[in-house]
Amino acid sequence: MARCTSCSAPLLANSNICRYCGIRNDIDLHAQNYTSLNQSERICPECDTAMHTIELAMPTPLHVERCERCFGIFFDPGEIQILLENSVSGVFDINKSLMRTINKERFQNKSVKYVKCPDCRVLMNRVNFGHRSGVVIDQCKKHGIWLESGEIIHLLEWKKAGGQMLHKQHSASKQEPPLRNYRQSTAQSQDPVVFTNASDDLFDSLTSVVMSLFK
């Protein structure tokens, strides 16, 4: 559990503000040293103020934008994956129980809010990051990903529990060709063999159920 850098009290999940001393703690990048560079032209979608560009010390330095008020971070496409790879290593097992615990502890029933991309100022899409990460990110397909303060810590814990491995397995399984049933027509019709997707009926049924939830 993360602790306040001022009084060492435990911090609440997804919060960098200490409930005891009121100090806002900077985001924890798991020993990733960074250098603050210049003010960026990109605007924080939460505070509506200019963010600052920071350089993360990695084998190949990574430049991201951070808001100095709310500590939210904006990553260009592909940068969040680079950060995860360099911040958490040596993960060889998938611990689904730990993932469920992490998501339960960090769950917050927040109201759905769409925010603007710091670059193009167009409303971003809300996307569930990875498989079972429990983190809904704000994403602009062209410019990148916005993470609120605390969400990056959640993703780091998710990866340490094997979340990224699980996501890769899930993505690979979705790319496998579907099983097919063979259905031969009656002798009277003399039609050729027809190939049908065995999962079509199940998919249609599930789609109907999901769509009914949004009516």
C-alpha cells in the first residue's frame, strides 16, 4: 500500500491526497526518475491549464505530459506500454485472485465523465485498458491516453499480478479461427455442403442480452 511521503500514513486507493495531513503526494512511478522540462502546449483535461513535459529516465528516455495540479499524465500512443515494460519486470505467473483484490480495493463508483484530448481538444473515448485491469482510460486514437492520478499505480499493480500476460493470452485466443460445424443438405435439394459458424447463435443471443441493458 502506498504511503504519504510526509507523515507515512496509508493513502486511500486512487488518491494521492493524505486524509491525515492533507499533503498531495506526487505520482509513484516505481523508482522511475524524471526530470521536469518545459511547459507544454497541451492542456490538462481536468484542470484546463497547461501541462509540463517531463522526461522519464529509461534506456530510451520517455517524454510525457503531466499536470502539476492534479498529477494526471498524458501518454502518446504506445508510451504507456513502454512505461509498464520498464517499471515492472520479472512477471512470469498470472495471479487472478490478486487482480480481483487489486480491482476491488481500488474500485471507485465515480460518475461517467468524458474529457477533452489535451492535444486536439476533442472528447476522448472511454476504454477499459487491457483484460481485467479495472482501469477505464480516456483515449484519443490519434494523440494518446490520459490517466488520472492514481490510475498509473493501479496499472502497475495490475501488471505485477500478471495482468499484461493475461491480456496477451486473451488477445491471442480471439484471433484463433472459429470452430465450424458441417451441415449437409437433404438429398432432395442436392445443395453443396454448407459451412456455418457454430458460435453465431450464441453470439446473437449474447448481443441481444447486452443491447437490452442499454434500452
